[in-house]
Amino acid sequence: MTFVPQVKIPATYMRGGTSKGMFFNLTDLPKSCQVPGAARDALLLRVIGSPDPYGKQTDGMGGATSSTSKTVILSKSSQSDHDVDYLFGQVAIDRAFVDWSGNCGNLTAAVGAFAISCGLVDTSRVPDNGLATVRIWQANINKTIVAHVPMARGEVQETGDFELDGVTFPAAEVQVEFHDPSDGEGSMFPTGNLVDDLAVPDVGTFKATMINAGIPTIFLNAQEIGYTGTELQEAINGDDAALRRFETIRAHGAIKMGLIEDVSEAVNRQHTPKVAFVAPATPYTSSSGKQVSTDDIDLCVRALSMGKLHHAMMGTAAVAIATAGAIPGTLVNMAAGGGERSHVRFGHPSGTLNVGAEANQEGGQWVAKKAVMSRSARVLMEGWARVPGDSF
């Protein structure tokens, strides 16, 4: 029997925020994979090691969690006044599926650095020292993101003393601005309400803030669904009944947000919307053993990604938290104490995060102008990804 040999594809394995993923320059992909479609999806699935019924992604670069089963494709921007187009693919672990429905805010922190290193940013815009301003077009959701990437002696500076809860080692700070972060073309609050009664058959009816900002997100009150808001991963992820309940809530919330028409469609839209629950500031011990006090935070937030409680906080969900926190009357704002706010500091399973947002009313509707957060990024490995030549 004759077997097709492996092919080599230039790739870089990067950490961005609290996520990791495989980064590709579009023009380095095989021709059939330079356009959307089955070949591209098959290639990325094989690179990451999915679908894997064992749930480990042992035969690929994935890390068997939603935070580490990610892919990024970058290219010279097709948009005026932008440097790079950024396309994100969330790869399912146990199914042959790549979700292109949303952005990854954490990996956004690594996009600028990769773009500079690959020559996708005009050299006239990149200083030898200081901050390079990289204008990113987020192609999944058609939004502008600006990353401020530190430079030192003509190279991207990756090392530094900026600490990010959920990441063990310090690195250089990368400030990321999400411009007009409302996700999609419709209202930021697709139901027209800051708070809705979300009826979920066989589960219950819950107060919910459903917002399109950063990423479509459904916020619930922790107490109303039987939690304190201080839970760590094992409290949720080890409870199959709880995970099924959250998925049912997510599916019915997606219908109410106009993202799907029937609950059966939710299985093919795992990346969006997210489900999160909030609670007033409460002391707890983070997953690293760090003590988080009520003086450290304005509120507690826990969020699920790809069917599991996230170990920290998705960057796009942090944008949703910042935006909802800035708008009086949302569940997020009320959990933080209410009133007008330009930023919130929230507690998540790994520690705390401070995020800011600008939002105001225009024509009777709330509009988000910008959300800002600081992350860090680092190249972990670069070279070639290898996959069997007949896998795409």
C-alpha cells in the first residue's frame, strides 16, 4: 500500500492572553486552503488534532481545551486604513467542526506581533523602539481592533514585567482597543431590553442581559441559577448535569438573540453566544491559590466557552463585561454596584482583570464606542506544521 507523505506548512505557535493557538500567514497555506471551505477546515482540524474521541488532541497541536484549540490566519488587509486581516477559527475537540462565527479576544493580543514579524505591516509604521500601532480588521465580525505592540531594537518586545492572572510568567504588556465592539449590524441589545426574562423549557425562567459586544454573550445572575460566582472549574466542569443545563440555556438564549432559529442549530454554533454568570464582589481563592478580596474587584464573573467553564476569561467576553458594566441597568452593572462606570475590575477563576469601555445613548439606543484591555503575547515555537498530504 502506498501512503501519501506529510506536507510542511510554515506556522507559529503563540500564546495570546490566556489562550494559545496556531498562527498562519494566508499565503503560506496550500492553494486549496487559501479560501474558505472544506479543504481549509480539514487542514486546520488535522493540525490541531481533531476530531479526537479521546478528547486529548494527542495527534495534533491542540491542548484539549477551548483555550488551546484555536487557529489564526492573517493576511495583508483588504480594508483601507488597516494593516492586517485577522481570521479566527475555533476548532472543536471531539467533532470535525471549525467555528468561524466569532473572534478570540485573547489571541488578538498576539496578532499585531505576528503581523509585524511576518512583514504584513508596512515598515514605515513600525518604530525601532516604542509602540507600533497595528490596525487590525477582524474578518469574522467585520470590526476594527487596534493593538499597541512594544518594540525594542527593531524587534517585537515579548519579555517584560506585566502580569496577567491566568498566565504563569510575566511578559510585555500589549494594550488592545476594540473599536465599535457591538458584534453584528443590529442593536447591541438584540431584544431591545437591558434585562429580559429568558424562559428555558424544563430548566426555568431567568433574568438575563443579552448583549452583542465583543462577542454575543448571555449574562445571568449567579444566585438565580444556584451559584455564588466564586466557582472554580471543577465545580462546573465535573457536573455533567450542570453543563447540559448551561448548554440548554445557551441554545434558547441564542434563539432570543436572533442567532439561530431552532435549538438544534446550537450544536454547530458552539463558539457563540457565550454564557456567563455574575455576582457582587465576594472574596474567594483563585485556582493558583491567590486570595481575591472584595477590595480587589467590583464583581465576580464566571463564563463558559465551548461547553466548559473557562479557566480565566475569554478576551471577547471581557469586552462584553466592560460594555455591559458601563451601562446602568444591566445585570453586570448592577452586580458591580450600579451607576455610571468607565471601567470594571472583575474576579474570574484565575484572578482579576480590569477592563474599560465607552458607551452612550444615541437615538434611544445604547452604542459602544470602544473597549480597552491589556494582555500579553509570546511566540512559543515557530517552524512548520506537518500534516498528511491527503488530509485536506
